[in-house]
Amino acid sequence: MMTCRTCRHANRRRIDQLLIAGQPLRHIAAQYEVSPSSLFRHKRNCLTESMVCASLDSRNSQDLQNLFHLMAKTMAGILNAEAAPGKQRQIWRVQLKAIDPLLKMPEV
């Protein structure tokens, strides 16, 4: 099986980390002398879901929990805003219910 140029790159692990983190392709390409199109194909074809999940699992769980709480509080504030049109408020209510369990998570 053929591997792409990025798969064979000496700094593949770091490139994968940057791709998973969402860094712009042109910045990674300039830093590691790989074309943006090669990076795009590598991200689309070679990075597996398990690699992305493993990266997320390795992040600081406290940071993720703080982010979820901030998102939930922001949505709750938006939901309570009187200026929101009726239909938009209904959408926000559904979204807020979806993340409600995050609000009930114990602090770590």
C-alpha cells in the first residue's frame, strides 16, 4: 500500500498534532515544507478517527470540562435574553437541553 508524502515525513507526528488541532494548512505547509494540498489529502485520507479521539483523550480533562461549562452558561444566558426571536429561543432551548448533563457534572 502506498503512503502519502506527509505519512513519510520525518515530522509526521507533529504534523498530525497540528492538523488535529486545526492549524491552518498553509502555516503547517510552510513550516514543514509540504504542500497544502498534500496536507489536505493526508488529513482527509490518512488521519483516522481513532487518532483524533486519542488526541482529544490526551488533553487536559479540566480544560475540556471548563469549556463545556462556559458553553452551557453562555447558552443559558442567550436563552434568557428577551431580545431573542421566539423560534430562535426554541432552538436554543433544545440545544441547552442537549448539554444540560454537562452543567450537572461535578467539578474536578
